[in-house]
Amino acid sequence: MKEILQTIVTNLVDNKEAVEIKEVNGEKSVVYEVKVAESDMGKVIGRQGKLAHSIRTVIKAVANKEHKRVTVEFIG
């Protein structure tokens, strides 16, 4: 799952070296904290958050196949 998220985010941003994805495992869920450069934040979130919502939907679909709960957070 982390690899899929990494691929999606790195293809959206200009500064690929600044992309950091931290995986926080909880009792029943996994939280991915996505950190990108300040100048690339708008590209990841998209207009009115539509792109961020789409990224979350894709990751939740992958997680659903593995019977896990996933949250994706974007950190500036």
C-alpha cells in the first residue's frame, strides 16, 4: 500500500526528493502521513481537495482488499 501511495504522490509533485511518507500502525488501522514540499502541497490536494479525496479513495480500496482501515493525512 505504501508503495502505491508513494508512486501516486511522486508523480504529482515537482520536488520528488521532498516526499516523505510515514506509516503509523495502530491497533486496527494504519495512518499514512504524507509530507511534501510547501510549493507542491497544492498539487497534491487539488482544487477544493478533490485530488486528495481521490488519493484517499484509491488507497482505501486497496486497503479494503487486505481487510484493513487506512487514513491518509497530508502534512504541509
